[in-house]
Amino acid sequence: MSYLKFDKNLMINLEQSLPKEMLRTNRAGAYHCTSIVGCNTRKQHGLLVIPRSGEEYKPVVLLSSLDETVIQHGAPFNLGLHRYSGGVYSPNGHKYIREFDCESVPRLTYRVGGVILTKEKIFISGENRLLIRYTLVEAHSPTTLQFRPFLAFRDSNELCVANGALNGECPEAANGVSCCLYPGYPTLYMQFSRKPEWIYDPHWYNGIEYVKDMERGVPYTEDLWVPGYFQIPIKKGESIIFSAGVSEVSPRSLNSMYLKEIESRTCRTSFFNCLKNAAKQFYLTEGDKMYMLSGYPWGTVLARNTFMSLPGNTLAIDHKEDFERIMATAVLALTHFMDCGEESSHIHGIDLPDIPLWAVWAAQQYAKNQGLGQAREKYMELVAHVLDYIINDGHPNLRVTADGLVETNGTDYPVSWMNSILDGQPVVPRTGLLVEFNALWYNALMFGVKLSEGNESLAARREAWAALADKMKEPFVNTFLNDYGYLYDWVDGTHADPSVRPNMAIAIGLDYSPLDRRQRKGVLDVVTRELLTPKGLRTLSPKSYGYRPFYLGSPREREEALHQGPARPWLMGFYADAYLKVFGLSGVSYIDRMLIGFEDEMSKGCIGSLSQLYDGNPPFAGRGAISHATNVAEVLRTLRILKRMKP
């Protein structure tokens, strides 16, 4: 039985089925995303969405959707579904759905009278091509299928408006047609495994609405171009494969291409397998470079997210080579910035002050997974470079103080992961001595000491790193640990911010901490009592001023709430680290129980993945990006830690 399976009763109820979304990628930047009933509810949804060539990651929607129609005895039954102006759904094809199954590939089963038709979608790895296989399982009379493509040819964050500037020509291709609506876009090839009849019948379909965008208070209505439709007879037991891609393909190869791709899939038969599939969807390969996307459907390549999510999305699922490739690409950009001060055009935020510290943390996770020997060989140079770079005040916005702590200026621009901005100013103005920055700094120094053991050429520097770590230990405790047993979030001069935030969980979850076990436990108790939810840690305690648990409302209201209460699953990884360091094996069952809240999410939101954030209060609904790299990564890393610790 499939782990992700929904029956007729759920599928035909749009209140239940429309909020459930599905995502598939080719691990090279292209994706397919829509609701499980096939009705697009966001402007970023589409059947074929690809990155535009020659630019930083900016996806464009080429093929928005493909409406299928079953014809028997001259009567058409349209299986498509769109929402039009006024909240009108048409043509209501969801009423024919009998089942949705997502074990290996997404499969919809339709029943129209005596006709049973299945529809399966799969992306070709590393290629901008989506295949859809239609199989006529049952039919008592001659059956014909029609396919009507809805074309967009626009940026995924924009909307299309009916216009006369498009190129409406549809030149013939092998068993299909091609089209390119506007200059600067790739040509879309729509082909079948059998030759169809193409009927050129161009129309604009106006007033298509995207309900998720409507909820977010952003523009949500567009017009889509339908140049005509394909028509092809099909017999009982027969399968027809449709291909949408940016290059022409031999129709004879489609069946073997489809079968070969299915063989490489990991079936979604468990919580771990769902997250494993989700993790691989963030991979982005461009030539010899490999990146990690921050999330879907509006993610990009971010330096902090890359280093934070890299261990969980690669090492935790036994993808060591992918870790090394992505790390090599990111380290190249980081090293170039440290040496030349030049930012990367592909990896955003490489200049932020905590990026070198997260890079060392990622290398540390590699050492724990692959051993110190391999880590020394691959990342000793990086770790030494980062430590010396910071000690020598090489970073323009990270300075080592007289007592060994590190300080930064976040007054005018957010420097940490709490990076929401309104009116050009940080919503959470963290500046001066930030608690997780200093915890990461201490951890990096101590890891550098450990990693350089036995390396005579680094003996003097190793001694300096150890001395600096020892020097900052007491000032860290005196600066951040308060009389209430938790850690101040940031300290600037005489001001210590008393907000109870989850950054202290990072500080107690790292392998090396300036706090002793008793102090860690005291901080852990506060985090557990005030921040822990079934969906991760709240970004602010309900007892703190300005707590806003719900990520709802206008864009401004959501930006204000972003780091003022909603929970983040990725913080659960550091919470689990801290809990297991304090309680050891006796804490395994507790953390195992806490992860049940994430397993429930596999059948909600973007099925098989985790949302960007969750409301801080019940029912802890998922919000923001539908699939987020750091969340998937840290839950995977925690699952792997538990697996190693369980008897």
C-alpha cells in the first residue's frame, strides 16, 4: 500500500484536495508543481517550469497545464480544472478522479462511465523534459483522447495578460508541434509516442485565478494562450506518452526513457524515503558546478541555506559525492570573497558575516560522517583559512573583540538568518554580539584545533586557535547567560536583548560549547518550555513582547510576523543535538516522539516535504515556501543521528 495515497472522497472535495500540492524536479533547476487535483493555485505552479539559460536561477513557466478530454460516442468529458474570476471552477474534471497515488511517480486514476484512465508524470533527471504516460485500463467502446495545452511563457513570479505580441505559430515536430511565444524564451516541443492529429484552434483563456496568491494579497489573475489541441485514439490496455521539453526527441525513445527513469526512483514508502526524495529535489546542477536551492516554488541559491542544509540533504541520505560537489562550488565562491572581497553572482549572501562559520560547521558534519582523516584531507585548508581570516579582521562586518568574542553591525541591514526587512530596516535589529555567531565561532575554533591534530605545519596556529577559544569561554558565559537561566539573543554595549529566541538552541546544540552541561540543561529547559512545538522551535516566545504566531495577511503583515513567533523545523536539529548531549541515550525516545509531528506533514501542504515555517500556535499550519531545504535537511540529519544511537 502506498504511503501517500488519497481516495475519491478527498480528491473530489476541493476544500481538502486543493491545499495539497505536489512537486517534482529534474535536479537541474526545472520543476513541475501543482495541486494534487491538477488545478494550479499559485503563479509559480506549472507543468513545465525551467530555469532561463545564461542567468542566475530564475525559473520561467512554459507549459502551465494540459487539459485532457475523454471522448466516447461523440460525448466529451473534460478532465481539466481551473479557477476563473468570481471563484468559478471549470471544467470540474476533479469529479472523475477516483484515486491519487504517489509511491514512485504521481498517478491519478480517472473513471468516466465505463472508462478507467490512469495518468502518471515523471521528470527526466538532468533534462528539461516532463513525460506523462496515459494508460487506458478499461473501455467498452472506441475512445479518443484530446489534449489542450495552456501556455504561459513568463517569469514564474509574474503573470500573463492577453496580448497581440505573441508568436502564435506552431511548427510541426515529430509526432507533435513546437512553439515559442516570445523572443528570448526557449522553444517548447510537445510530442507523443504515437502520431496525433493537431487541430490549430487558438484562443486566450481569460481570468484564471490563483487562490494561494489571492490569500497572500498579491496579484493573482492571468490569461493563458491555448493554440489548439491534439487528438489521438487509444485502445484498452494501451499507453500513450506525452513529452514536454525544450528540445525535440525521437518519439520511439519515449517509452524506454520513461521506464529507465522509473527504475532510478526511491519509492515514498516511509517518512525517511519521502524526505530523501525531497532532499534530492533541491540539487541544482549547472555544467561542472552543483548548488543547493533554498526551496520551492520561489527559492534561489543562498549561501547560508547551502551550508546549513548541505549535511542533512546529502550525508544523511548517503550522498557523499553530492556533498563534496556542492561544497566545492560553495567554497570556491566563499574563498574568492575572502581573498578578493567580490560577491558571487550565483550564490547570494556570500558576504554575510556568519557564512564562513556555517561553512566550518558543514565541514564538521562531514568529519562526523566520514571521519577526521577524510575531513582533514578535504577541508583542513578551508577551516584554517576561515579561522585566520576572522582572527585577522578580514571580514568587513565581523570583528574579533579584545576578549575573543565576535561582533557585527546589523543596525541598518539584517546580518543573521532572521533577515526580514520592512521600509529598508530590519524587523529584528540584531546587532553587536549575536549569541549564535559567537557560539559558532567558539565551535569553529575548537573544531579547527581538533582537525589540525598531528599537522606540524599548523602547530603554531593550532595553539593560537586553542588559546583564543579558551580566552572567549568565560566572556561568552558572562555576556550571554542571564540570571533566568537562558541566553540573551544579542548584546550591544550595555543593552542585552532579553527576547527568548531559538538562537540559543544553536548555541547549546553545537559540538563544542562554552557552556557546561548544567548550563546547557538550564537553557534547554527554557527552550523546551517556551519555544518547542510539534513543528519545530518558535522564533519568539509567547511571553516575549511582539509575539505574532500566525504568518498571515498582507505581504507587510507577513514580513512583520516572519521571525516573531512562527516555528521553524530546522531548529529542531539543534534542539535534538542539545537534548541528546544533555540526556544521552535516555533522550532518544523523546526526540523520536517529537519527530512524529513532522511525519504528519507528509500528507499535508506539499506532500512528502516540509514547508518553510509553521504557525507558532495550534493547529501549527504550514506557511511560506512549500518545500524548504534547511527544514528537510535538519529533520533528515536528526533521523540519521537517532538511527545511529538506537540499540
